[in-house]
Amino acid sequence: MANIQILDKTFKPYIKEADILKKVEELGALLSDQYRDRNPLLISILNGSFMFTSDLMKLLTIPCEVSFVKLASYHGTQSTGQVNTIIGMEKDIKGRAVLIIEDIIDTGNTLAAFLPTLAAFEPASVEVISLISKPKALKHPIKIAQTCFEIPNDFIVGYGLDYDGYGRNLRDIFVISE
Ligand code: IMP
Ligand code: MG
């Protein structure tokens, strides 16, 4: 597979679509088992998680619901550390088994701001599910229940993840090449 150019940066192939989907399938089976009879509510963090949420939800074989919230902390390739206002959260989540669906957990700033807000709505349980995590970048004691890929501290695009708004439509994941 060839390198790609997005705006001023070059990215090289990193994780193939087939490898992503294989992991998502395993995760779907695991969660279908763990959340049987618990009617989980998936809370998908926009924008990056839309593709992962869609693929994962199709692989859940149990009754489940989804809701979308938006809270961005990123500009370009750097986390600003500032979480903007939370938009969404219209669902009644009191007493629900909540699954937070993230595309990637980097510094953890986004979730460190969101999790206390969520707790105030009194869900029965909350678990964080992230397609990708960057353990070395994590700055908060956030427990990630499931992650499909742990990667070094490199900037990636594709499968919903963007560089300044572009690259979300790529089926594979690409990593920035220095
Ligand atoms: P955090 O608040 O630093 O954990 O960053 C969380 C959000 O930043 C993720 O949900 C992504 O939307 C975005 N993000 C973090 N790392 C990357 C990356 O490598 N590529 C694209 N977006 C990223
Ligand atoms: Mg995100």
C-alpha cells in the first residue's frame, strides 16, 4: 500500500481494514456475552468514533441502544487539553449499563472531563471501550476495559480518525511519517 498525503503531512500504511474488523468482531462477541441481559447503552464520542461504533454495534447480538455525544479536545495533531462543551446526553442513563465508545484514548483529557459528568447521571455501570489507546500518552488514571490496539505515541488517521477534519473516510489506518 502506498503513502498518502493529507494537507501538509505524509502518512504511511499502519493497520489494515481487515485487521481492524477482525478485532472488532472479537470485541463484539465478548461484549455480547458480557452484556447479555443488561441492555447496554453505547455512548459514542463524536466525531472520531462513528465508524467504530457502527461496525461494533452491528456485531452485538443482544438488545442495545446507542447515543452520541460530542466533546473535542484536539486541534491539528496536538491535544489542546481543553474539552469543549458536551453536546448530546439526551438519553436517560440512570440505572443503565453504559459503554463509552471511543476511537482513541491519547492523553485521556477528554474522558477525564467526561466521566465525572457522566457519573452525575447515576448509571448502573460504566466501562470504557476504545479501538486504540496510546498508553504512554495517558495523563489520567482512566481504566480502559477493552482496547483493540495499543500503539506508541504517534499520530494516526483513518477509520474515523482525522487530521484537521480530513482522512476519516480512509478504510485503513495510517500513521504520520517523519
Ligand atoms: P485525549 O483527550 O487526549 O485522550 O484525546 C482524545 C481524542 O483526541 C480522541 O477521541 C481523538 O478524537 C483525538 N485523537 C487522539 N489521538 C489522535 C490521533 O492520533 N489521530 C487523530 N485523532 C486523535
Ligand atoms: Mg474522539
